[in-house]
Amino acid sequence: MIRSLRPLLMVLVAALLPQVAFATAQAPDLLLYHGDTLLLQTNPLEKWLEQQPQRPAELRGNGSTACWRGYVATWLLKDDHLFLLAVQPCGGLPLAAAVLQKWFPLEDPHRIAATWVMGRLDVVKGKLVRYEHLGYGSIYEQDWLLTFEAGKLVGQQLFTTRGCEMAEPPGGARTFSQRLSQAVAWARVPAMAPGKPRRMVAIEFQPDSTSRHCRVRLAKSAGAPYDSLAMAAARLLAAANWGTCYRWGRWQPFRWTAPVFFDEATRRRQRGQRRPTR
């Protein structure tokens, strides 16, 4: 869930809480450069589409959650100028030149000068180091930021990511929810009547740039005494090394939300186990 210009990456440990649109990794556009095909995690065609009276019927999508914009565009960077080569609706074939000619003046039958493109485009390079099931949240070894004015390249920066593959809950994301449950003081959890619905408390963890301090927040309440017991367990695990991620030369904040479930079967099982230490 991206809430600001800084990437805010939400990873839900063990359970998914309600999400907004684009809570699925999106198919990137493609950029051809010096014979290489690169992944473009920006969609320059969207700016042009926003200026049109209505979105073309050909680009209204096929319902794929991995392609909400409805298409994948292929671009060419040549002689410091950006060109649109092809537009392929998701799940379909590339649009014919006759269709594109209705939208753009085709001075060249094989490419369209992207003179409407302004600002930065993010091209990712190298290996995938951190997958996020969320928009363009996945992180690669490098980010090549290209700055354009009227489709002309006027600046570029290459950033190498650091530590992003290691930034995760202590002990690993897959087992963190289990460790959080084990850290609950189950001896203080009251007995629950048989057949009573289980209660869920959701805890949000937000480490700071040092990786040694972590803010803990109640994201979903189940009432007393479950909230206070879950928060106490969360604070016990929060004081650990969460790792740090640097992308675009800046520290990137992450948030994780993990659930704690309270039911009679779990209470009886956990009472017989030793609580983990930090």
C-alpha cells in the first residue's frame, strides 16, 4: 500500500488483512536500450492517457489483477530520445499500426516520439533481491533513474540497493507470526468457552533506520485482555535486529502486520510450551 512518495511496503506475515487496489505485483513496461530489454517500473503512456477525453476501449483491460492498467507498452531509448514502439493489451496481441495512428501522428511507421514524457522513469536492473506482491514494490539490484523533458533524456542516476534482501522480521517472515504467538503470556489468557469464535489481534511493526528500534502499534483490536497481551508479546520481539534497506540512495521504511489468534485450543497448547526469549 503506497501512501506517500516514499515507498511504503506492507508485508503481511501469515495472514492478509484488507487491502486496496493494486495489492498485486504489476507487469512492467519494457524498454529497449542498446540491444537489451529492460524492465520499466514507470508507465509513461499513462500521462498521455490522462489527457484524453476517455480511455481507449482497447486499453480497458481483461480483468487481470497483475495488469490493472490494461496493457504493456514497449519503448525505445535511442540517441537520448524516448520512443513508443508497441502497445499490447494484457492477454491480447499488440495493437496494429492503424489503431496507434488514430492516437498519434505516425511520422515514422515503426515508432512514436514520446514528446509528452516529462520527469523520472525508473528502470530496474540486475537480479530480483526482494519480491513484493504489491504494485511495483519488488526491489532489484539496481535502479536506473532517467529524467526526461519532452521525451528527451536530460539526466540519469544509477543506484545500487543495499540490505533489502535482509530487511525482514527477526527470525524470518515465515515463522514470525508463530514466534509472536509463542511470546504471549498464555498463562494469563482466560479460558474460552468451547465453540466460542477465536479472537484476532493484528500488530503493526515499523522498524527505524537503525534497525534496532521498532515502533509497535495495535492495527486491529479484539478487546481486553487480548490487546494488551498481544502488545506485550510484540514489544518483546520488537527489540531485535530488523535489518535496513537502502534504495535510490535512501533508507526505505517497511511495515509488517502480523496476527495473534486467541482460542481455547491454542491457549491449552501454548500453555505447555516455553515462551521464546528475544
